[in-house]
Amino acid sequence: MTKETFLEKMADILDAEEEISFDTELSGLEEWDSLSIVSYIAMANASCGMKVDVKKVREAVTIGDLYDLLQ
């Protein structure tokens, strides 16, 4: 998955009003909640065929960290 595609998918998941980037901190996004985490995991499974560790998702600090989990 390209970085651009990933950012588009994350923007959809977060339904964020502001623009997000790989440096965006998840703790600063009120939209990053348990539902978003489940949506991210579902997207990873559907788009990349990967099962990501929920613990690692919760430990992610930035959008870039989430992208790195899919690599």
C-alpha cells in the first residue's frame, strides 16, 4: 500500500476534520478511539492481508507508526 493510499484510508477511518500526516500524533486526535483502532485493524486485514498486534497499535504514537506496522 502506498503512503498516499494509507493516509486516505486513515483519514476515512478517523473522519478527521484537519489534514493528517505521518507526523500527526494519535494522542492529539480525539477521533482516535477504540472504534478507530478496530477499523484500522480491519483495514490492515482487508487491504494488506495482515493481522496486526493490538498491543502494538495501542503503543503507536504517530500515524507513521501505524503505517510502519503494515510494512
